[in-house]
Amino acid sequence: AATINARWGGGSSKGTVSKKASGILDWTVADVIALEDASEQFPITQMMVKRLEAQEVINDICLMSLTGTIAKENGEAIAAILSAQQSSSADDRVRAMKEIDEAIVALQQARARLAVGAP
């Protein structure tokens, strides 16, 4: 509550935050922004950006080019997954998740191109 109040100037109590944490109330966009700014971590913002990227249809890139990107990103994801599996480092797991997300975006872009009837 203090973090949210510090960011936006009041209006949130411990009880409200408790209800949001338990699922009784929904988190607002302002809550998320305040918490992300305070933690300097942006998982929700990144998720929203990925949603937009996945919906973008890249009109100047043909499906053949996208297949190259898909192969590259999937290869990088596989390598990162194998590396993370053999490591105890959280950084390696985060890197693998990032590579997986990039592979998913490439596949979603190809799917979006096909959905609009791209040749």
C-alpha cells in the first residue's frame, strides 16, 4: 500500500492490497505501474508488449523470411533450454524463457500473416 500511495499520492490501504492479493479485488493498471516501477521489474508491461508484437502483421516480410526467423529463434530457444537444464543459475533459466518467448513471437507473426491470407 505504501508503494502504491507513494507513487500516486494515497488512496490505497493495507486492507485493499490484501483483498487484491487474495483475488477479491482486481489490480488496477495504476497499481501494476506503481509496483513495477518500485521493483524495477516489468513482467506485466513485458507481457502486454508481447501481446502487441504477436498481433503485428509485418507486411513487408514474406512468409519465407519468417520461416527463417522461426528456425533461428527455435534453435536459440532449444540451445538455451539445454543450457538452463544443465545449470543451476537463475540467469540461464531467465535467458531460456526469453528465447522461448522470442520463438513464440516469430510463430505468432507467421500465424497472423496466414490468418489474413498472406501468400
